[in-house]
Amino acid sequence: ELSRDLGPTVVHCVPRTSTMAKNLVSKFMPLFNRVLVQRVAVETKTASGILLPESAQKALNEGTVVAVGAGGRAPDGTKIPMELKIGDSVLLPEYGGQKVKLGDEDFVLYQDNDILGVMSK
């Protein structure tokens, strides 16, 4: 008999960010009220397993905050603290932001007031 009970199946999740990119992100500190975001990966396959061509793939307006600046300054010089923190899932504008490539990964740099909202977990 070939089938055996090998116990529970262990699923290993592969992080989207490579080790080199993680090292670069950990060394990168956005200035003032800027936020570094990694967009959520675009689905390349439907639920039924059909591969989608690039022209049919939609860019998702969701991302994860990977680095935040220290905060902005008000006109009177007082510090304005950041409301976002690393790990927040955020809703992004369709256009805007500065594309940044760290290692082999793509990120987008936004000002905190460009982020549309934080999604609850």
C-alpha cells in the first residue's frame, strides 16, 4: 500500500519581498511625512485556474506600509506625528506616488496625506 498517514500538512509561505530587498528596506528611512508602501501582488490566475494576460490584470489599490518617516512639521514648527505604522494595510490612490526600486522589488513612496485610508484586519 502506497498511501501513508504522514501527519498534518505543513504549508510554507514564501514572503513576497526578497532577503536583499528586506535588508535595503530596513536601511531606508523616508524623510518627514513620507511612507514607503509595497503594493499587493496582482492576481495572475482566476479562482478556476485560468491564467490572465497582462492586459486583463488590474492594478490593485492596496498595499502594506514597510517604512515610515518621523513626521511632518506644522507652519509654527511643531512636529506632526505619523498616523501610519509599519505593517498597516492601506488603500492607495489610483495615480501618484514616487516609484522606488530597492534590490529587485518595487515600492511606492507617498506622503502620508496621499494615503486614502487604513484597512482594518
